[in-house]
Amino acid sequence: MAEERAFWLAWSQINGIGPILLRRLQQQFGTLAAAWSADRTSLLAVEGMGLQVVDKVVKERSRIHPETFLQQHQQQNPSFWTPNQTDIYPRLLLETASPPPVLYYRGKVDIQENLGFTPSIGIVGTRHPSEYGKRWTRKISTALAKNGFTVVSGMAEGIDTEAHHACLEAGGRTIAVLGTGVDVVYPPRNRELYQQILQQGLVISEYPAKTPPDRPHFPQRNRIIAGMSRAVIVMEAPVKSGALITARFANDFCRDVYVLPGSLDNERSQGCLALINNGAGVILGVEHLLEMLGAMPQLDATPSSQQLELLPSPDLAPELQQVWNAIALESMPFDAIVQQTNMSAGAVSSALLQLELTGLVMQLPGMRYQKA
């Protein structure tokens, strides 16, 4: 029997099967290996698997031998993670509804970072920033690097490039999320930056080696930037900007969004002002930002059994007990609690409110919850 990640890789080759459907298949069958051998009737029972999709699955999987394909694929793609590798796959990405089924990487892996113990902050913005936008991007990236944060961005021209450079110059660690294969440098002028990131950080992508730039890839990679980050900072962005897509993903993933305020006269700030109008946090200076980020809960290592004994074991109604049991000692985002309980979002929200009122649970910034 081939290893489970061979099936994550094999399923990812079938057109029409994206990250969300893969999660549903895993939940329905327990493993993607079991899903691979499931018959048509069983596949049709999975939400979102219509007749056309199932026909395509049955046809295409007959052409793929997962273990053989894994061995062939690794010749050009030696380094990648799949979501079943929960001990090394980036933990924050696993909390989202659409973690990449295959996540390729190059550079220096930091397991503490993958497990979420090192906080990562996304920085995004326009490819054509003003001097004001560049200056503040460098200030903020430098401060984050010096305070132990990992800076996540997309290695695009403009704000992304400024963020990566400033972080590296400050001796910090940075992650570049690409819309190409991890071996393809885009834009080409960032070749030297790319090499520096490999020495001091990580380059990741959901696209295999040699994948060239393609316009639809970049909005998709923005969800990975948001998913890899504890919070996302939008430095400067016009109304139609990929940075706003990243901010929307951040909101969907219950991440905090912070914005550098700009002038009404500056078209490149219009998207940022719109985000502020919709409730994003306003950055009033480097110290102010660090204070806001300092309020974010840090993930701790697994608590000792002695710590666990200190927690009360309350006598609760079944729904409240189910939600209480799902919450770990470290903070958890709302969507992860919904997934853990398999209850509706409305039922979980109601239960959390009741648990808060009784003092058993507390809400933290970014719609995260932990036992009180």
C-alpha cells in the first residue's frame, strides 16, 4: 500500500478536485487512500461530488498509480508537504478550509515556525508604491524582524520586495509565497532577493517545479499568504488590488487585518481606507503596531498533565460540552472549532457565547477562543 501522501498527490492531479473537496473526501472516508478505491455510489455521497465530477474521478484515477507517480514526481519535486503530515505541515494553514493538498518548498525549514510557535505576519500591498509606502514597509518589516516575527509576502514587485529586503537586512526570517513553481523566479529582477531568501528563509508554492507565471495563480497564492500568517498588514493598495484579496482571505480565516492609513488624494491608499472603513485596525506607528500584535495570543508547547489537571471539568449541556471539549488550552480560531465539533457555525457561536458568560471560555483578538 502506498503511503498516504502519495494519495494526496494523486488526488491533486484530478481536474475539478480542489482543496475543499479533498477535505470532504478525507472526512468521509477517513483517508484519501480509502477514498481512492471508493466506488461511484460512495463518491456521490460526498457533498459537492456530482455525476460529472465522479465520472471524471473514475476515469482519471484509472490512469494514475499513486506510489509510482509519487516516485516520478519527486525527481523534479523533492521537497513538499501534504496535509496528512500534521507534524510538519504549516499548522496555521491546516486551520483554514482550503490548505493546499501539495505544498512545495525550498530553503530553510523551521519546524517551530510550522507548528505555529514562531508568529508569522503577512505584509502585502501594491506593485507601484509611493515613497511613503516604501518607507513605512521598511520600518515595519525591520521592527517585526527585530522582535522575532517571521515576515510573509509574495515576492512581487513593490511592497512585497521592500518587505522581504528590509526583513533580511535586519537579520530576520522571511517566507515568500509564489504563484509559480518554487524554482521559477518572478519577476526575474528579484533573482538576487530569491537567493537571499533561500539562505535566510523559505520559498513555498502549491505549484510544481517549472510552473511559469499565470495570472489566475496569483489570487490563489494570496490565500496561502493569509493562511500562513497570524495577522495581515496591508501597506498601500488601490481599490482594485491583489492585496485586498489577501485581506478578504485573512477575514475568512479569522486573522486580524491591520492597515497603514494614507491620504485621500493618493489613489494607492483608496483600498486601505476602504479596509479601515470595514473595521481593519489602523496602524498609528511602529510601537502601536507592536502593541497590537503583542495582544495576539502566542501558541505554547503542549501543556503538561499537571497543567491539564488545573482545568475544571464542568457539568454542561451536551452541545456546550462538545464545544468545550473541542477547545484546546492554546487559543483556537472559530472556524477550527466549527470543524472540530462538526456543528453548524451558528450553534458553535451560541455555545461559545454561553461558555463566555459562565467564565469558562474567553475570546481573544482575531475571533480566537481558549479555555479560561
